[in-house]
Amino acid sequence: MAQLLEGIKVLDLSRALPGPFCTQLLSDYGAEIIKIEDRTGDTVRNAEPRIAGTGARFYSVNRNKKSLTLDLRKADGQEIFKKLVARSDVLVDAFRPGTMDKLGLGYEVLSQVNPGIVYCGLNAFGSSGPWRNTPAHDINVSSLAGVTDLTGDEEAPAISALQTAGLGGALFAAIAILMALYNRKTTGKGQYCDVSMLDSSISLLAYTLADWSGTGCLPGRGRGRLTGGYAYFNIYETSDHQYISLGLAEEKFWTKFCRIINKPDYIEIHKKPEMQDEIITGIREIIRQKTRDEWNRILGYEELCYAPVLSLDEVSEHPQVIERQMVVRVNNFLDSGKDMYLAGLPLKFSENPGRLTLEFSKLGQHNREILKGLGYDDRKIDLLESKEVI
């Protein structure tokens, strides 16, 4: 059965998390990815912790990609790269803006090589603005976007367990690429997609911006309707020092919950800001009287927006996660003696399902295959190796 993106050829110049996550998503649904690395490889190839000598994080976002080592600073490397661009549909570049232009390989040049190329630049702050060339990691982008200030309790901000800026940027990059490819079907032309992690993060603050607008007050950390300030949308500790989550925003859910815990007096006052501390304190006392398993039995079979707070090992064993095949455990991964846990395919399609292909390229593994496909013979390839072009 054909996959949705079968026939789409992608050149991936990115490393670490955002770009590789984006291209892996495309790969899982049929796109052919050529990962272009310098001779030292993607930084996460050598990052701790390792499995079978390679960083575990590399495996998490680089499955089913071909690896080509290429020095884009050298003329021979640029010649090879342009030949690849001429045969490709998409290029993903996660360098800081202007890096590829300095090499003579920016969009204006490459669009002459291939007018249909969809060139996606994914970086921290985008190709314009005073911060365009500022280096940053996820923590910095989330801080600048206001996400960090809104995460945590009243005492101090907290770092999110998810790399929301990078992953948000990756998802918006994938959307941008697919939009541009769709547009190319009618125009025949590719285009430059300018995707910023900062822009992506701010875009995801839609509800928070709405609350600021509606109340006229800045949202307080740990005090918002959806961030712990209200009793009906909160986390509570159980008697065995586990936690449960309540998301009882709708009247019917809140009413049912209050009756279950024998607190009908909370029903009418639950949306009054001045009553929240009192109600939260009361519910905390009640929830602490039973274990998490006991609350699962009491609340888990009711029609309520309720869930236990699970650890990762519990997540991997949850029946819903197993049914949807969202945590894939590979025993004795690559004969390493360690098990590898990989995220499954997040998008399900009735006619063209994706494919979880557990193939992981060694650095430069496909050099000869790719170059022979471009017309290079063994003698020329050997010469390129000796000149450290590949």
C-alpha cells in the first residue's frame, strides 16, 4: 500500500531535535529523507546516554533516514549538494539565518537550481528581527515567549518537561512544508518557509492571550483557570503520595464530582475566584484520604474528565497507549543489552497508514549509494573521501 508522502524527497541539514523531529514525521509517512551531516555527525550521535555506542536521542528522531557526510564549505561539496537539490522536493535547514547564504547556497541560489524546491528554514527567531542571529536553546525561546513565566507555581517558574518551543517549531515546519507542496501542485513553484520556534510558541498561547484580553489582567503563574488557580482544573495528591488530575470545566462534570465526594455546597461557587483557595484546600483534604488506585476505582469509571498522573513506565503499559501503539519497546536494541523506547506514529489514517521502520543509519552509511545515484563512480568517490569532502 502506497504511503501518503511516497515519492517526496527531502534533504535534511538539521541536527539535534526540532529539524530531525520534523523530517522523521515526514519519513514515517513515506517521504525519502537524506540526512546531510558534516564529518563529525549530528551532535546527538555522541551525546549521553548512549545505546550501542550512539546517543539514545539520535535514535528517537532519526529513524529511516539515509546518511550522507558532506562538507558544504568546499566547492566539490557544493556541487554535490546542488545536484541533490535539483532532484529533491524539500530542503530543511536549521542553521541560524544567513548561514546558507554565506556559503552561496541560500534560497535565492537554490531556487535557480530547482524552482520547485520547498526550502524550510527552522530556527529560534526566524529570518527577520533584531534577534534573528541570537543563539538559543529551547529554554531560552520558551522564556522569551512567556511560556516559562506561566509554568510552575507562584514561587518560581519551572522548566517544562517537554521541549515545547523546539517541538512546536518542528510541527509548524511540517505543516508549512505540506502547505507549500500543495501550493506547488497548482503553481509549479516552490517557496521559502520561514519557521520560528518563538513564533510557534507564541501561537500556542492562544487561550492564554484570550484570558489576558478578557480579564484585562496578566495571567498569574499557578493562578490561571487552566494552570492550577481553580479547583476544577487541578492536580491533587493522594494518600500514597501519588497524584490525580481533574479537568472538570463543564458544569455536568463538576456537579457529578461534587456529589461523589459529598460536597454539594461546592457546586454553585466553583467559578468564583475568591472561593478557589477554600475549595482547593477542601478537595485536597478529601483526595489525601485515599490512594491513587482507590480514586481510580471511584472516579475512573465515571463519565468525568479525570486521569491519574502516570510515570513513563506506567504510560507505556496503559491499555489506551498499547492499543494505539504509541510507545514501542524494542528489546535488546541493536544487541546492546538495553531496551529502546520509541514514540509510535501519532497520525492514524484509514487508507494510507504510516510505517514505523526501525532502521538507523551510521554516519555516512549511504555516501556511495547516493553519489553513485548522482553519476559518480568509485574512483571519483574515493577522491572525494581523500579530500575530506565526504
